[in-house]
Amino acid sequence: MNSRGKRSQLWVKLAISAGILLGLALLVETVSTYVFVYDKLIGQEAFAEAERQQIALVKLAAQSGVKESARLSPVLGELQRDSPRKVAWMRVLDLDGRILAESGIALTAPPSVAQLRHQLELHQNSKHEIPSTSGKILVSVLRFRLGGPPPNRFVPREFHPPAGRDGATFAEIAIYQEGVSIPFGDLRRNLIIGCLAALVLLASMVLISILFSRYIRSRQVEQQVELARTVQTGLLPSAQTRPPSADGIDFGAVFVPAATVGGDFYDVYTAENGPTALVLGDVAGKGVSAALLMGVLHGAIRSLDWTRSASRHEEATARLNRLLCEKTSRERFASLFWAYFTPETGILSYVNAGHLPPLLIRAGGTERLDGGGPVLGLLPSAHYRSGETHVEAGDLLVIFSDGIEEATNQYEEEFGEERIAQIVRQNAGSPPRVICDAIVSGIGKFLGELKPHDDQTLLIVRPMPVTAWNEPQPTSDRAQIPA
């Protein structure tokens, strides 16, 4: 990967990290605000509500003419009935912790004498919360006095309450948290939305991080596959790599993999002993695995000395078969047509190992070259036999994979051998490369908008026996092979 690509990856990773940090900060801030609202603001509102209830108690007692704390129970009951969703219970206590009046069912015991005296000495009101089946309850203990407004402050420390029934009294008022949180409903909703937004942002950043890592890995795989395609294409012969001594033939070829790389291959080269080798194979399947096996098979063919005689050709085919049987599974087999042409004799010797029969198109008819044996890689003890035929000037050898013949259109109709032969005959006077283009064009029109489902490989060879070298030949473009 180049430096520009690495810099782009770095910026993307920094952006993802910033998004994650922002999501975490937003989540922490929202949660802390939510906790503050419930722990502080709602608690303060509950205490303020208890003070309002205390003021209402004093006013209602004055209106009812009640001047003694022990007679406040009806007044407390009326206040609780007016606010059933806010007030859990109310009770009035003296300094000794005795209950003078009450309303509702209290869930806690009254404060102790020590607590009340300590509260009185510190000039403070007390508050605490308790759980219940109806939610949290905030309990406030307030200084209470009949006969006038409630005290705004506690009396000085040196004050000693006079003896008597109303010397020092307290109002214990329990408020439901849910009852006072209603005014905070919009704020709570916004806080919940903020939490959800922060969580969604975090989840999105994490997902993007995961997908980005997968994307980088997939891009690396694509680059490797593209490199494999380049290597695979480089293995195939072209006019530029064609040996000068291969003047006994003229050829054109097309290789169109269904995926980035494919399992088809072809080769044309001059053997050390003089004949020109012609090879076209088709490995079962497509993609990288088929391409790897294709490379193994292609290399093995180049390393074998198989163009010296028919017996060596048969023996070499059997060795290839045993190699594939030993090194691959039964699902990975290959068909192969390989032949060698001797210009001096005009003889084409071949072995067809389970491949579609090539067509030798002559002026007087068509010959199918199907002699050989089964596909390679299935039967370890399979035997193969060599065939041969004599070619003349003007003959055309058409070798193709099943992706050419079995190309299927929208009507489930295959392109077929007859259409291939017809196009070759219509262009018999053209160079092999032009004939290849005509067949590929015919397949494209036949398929329409459909894509090929299998690798397409086509090799058209015009053999030129020595006896025909001095005769005029059709103009040839020396088989420019597409990359």
C-alpha cells in the first residue's frame, strides 16, 4: 500500500477515535446530568413541596379553628386527600417523639428523641429517602408551630422550649418522588434522548471501526487477487512473447475469467525438439482456488517432455492425472486438451483428457478431436491414448472451454457448437484473432444483458504445413491476446 493510502487510513482512524471519544463524553455528561436532576433537583423539589404542605397545614388549621396539635389529624387527612399522588403520609410529633396527629400509613418509625433534640440544637430540618413499592419516598422533618406562620429559622441555641403540649413540635411529611418529578418530564425526556443519541453514536463508531477494518482487509485481498490476475495473464502467450520459431502456425486467443482470476488457461509454445505445443485446460470451479490449481497444472505441463512421441504424450497425461489425484480433492478435477503440431509432416498429435472436443474445420467438413481419456484428477489408474490427424493449408483448429459452448441466454438456450462452427466458416479467410473477436461478439449478442457464468477461453489455430509455406496466406495480425 502506498504512502497516500496509509495517510488516508490514518485520518479515517483518527476520525473514528474522535467520534468514539465524543460519544463517551456525551454519554458521561448526559448521565451525570440525569443523576444530578434526580439526586439534587427532585430532592430539592420534594423538600420544597414538604414546606408548602407545612404552610398549607398551618393555614388550614387556622381556618378550621384548630389550635392544638393533637387535634390536627382531620386536617392532615384533608391535605393528604387533596394531594394523593404527592403525599404518602403526614404526622405531627412533639420533642419527645410522640405522635400527636397523623394521616396515612407511615413506612418508618418516628424519629428518636435524640434525633429531634439534635435537629433542634443544630437549627436544621432533616430529610432522607426510603424505597417503597410505589417508588422512592422523600421524608422531611420540619419545625412546626400552630398559632402563626411557620418559623423561617430555628430559635437560638440557648432557647429552651417551655413546658407544655406545644412547646416544640415537628411535622413529618413524606412526599412521593414520582409525584414531584412530573414538572421535570420534558427535561427527563431530553436526557433520555441524549443518552440514546450518545449510545447510538458510540455504536455507530464501533461498527464503522469494525467495517473499516474489514474493508481494509478486503482491499488487501482485492489487491492480491488483482496481482494474481496480472501474473495469470502474464503466463498466457501473446504475439509479443511468441517464439520466432513458431512460424508453423498462426493463432488467436481470448481469455475472459468469470471472476477476477479463473481456472481456464491456454498455452502456445515451441518445444525443444521442434513441434509447436497447443494447450487449453479447464479446472473445475472458478476464482482463486481454481486459479491456483491452474498454475500448478500449467507449470507441470511446461516441465514435461511430451512432444517427442505419442507414447510419451500418453505417459505424460497419465502422470498429470496421478499428480492431481494425489495433490487435490476429488472436487478439484480438470479437463485438458493438449496437442503438438509438426509443420514438416503436417501431423497434429493430441490427447483429449475429458475436454470438449475441439473442432478441426476443413473445406470439406468438420472433424471433432475427442480421442484421449477421462478428466484429470478423478481416476488414479486411468489410461490415455493419443490421436493424430493430418492438417492442410486453410484448416482451422478451434479449441474452447465450456464457458464458450455452454453460454446460456435468458431462454435457457446454450450457444452451442453449431454456432461456433458457423461463425468460423463465415470468417474462414480472416486471421484467427478476427475470428476470435467474431465469436466473442456473437456470444455477447446471444447473452444480451446477462453476464457469463463461467470462464470463457478460446484458442483458434491456423496450422501451416511446410508444403504450404510458399503459398499465399491470409493476412494475420499475429494474435494480439487481451490482457
